[in-house]
Amino acid sequence: MDGQRAYERHLPAQRHEIVKQKIQRIEQKHLRLRTRIKQLAWKTICFSKTEEITA
């Protein structure tokens, strides 16, 4: 969480913590997922140059 004042209304002071490590882990996970999805999409775009497609 960040240091915005909006959290004061919704969270007790004991639960509100500003920790970069947690945010970095989440962002790292999202980056890995985005990279993997892009790789899968790239692999599905390929096509055959032959006129007959055998399945």
C-alpha cells in the first residue's frame, strides 16, 4: 500500500503498512504473466507457407 490518506478511513492504523517488497513481488508476478502471455500469443500467430494445411 502507499502513503495516501484515503486508507485512514478504511483501515485501522495497525493494519496500514507501507512496504515496497510486497508491491515489488506483485509487480514482478504481473510482469512474468504478461511476458508469458506475449510469448504464447507470438507462437500462435505463426502460419504455414504451404497451401494445404494438414491437421
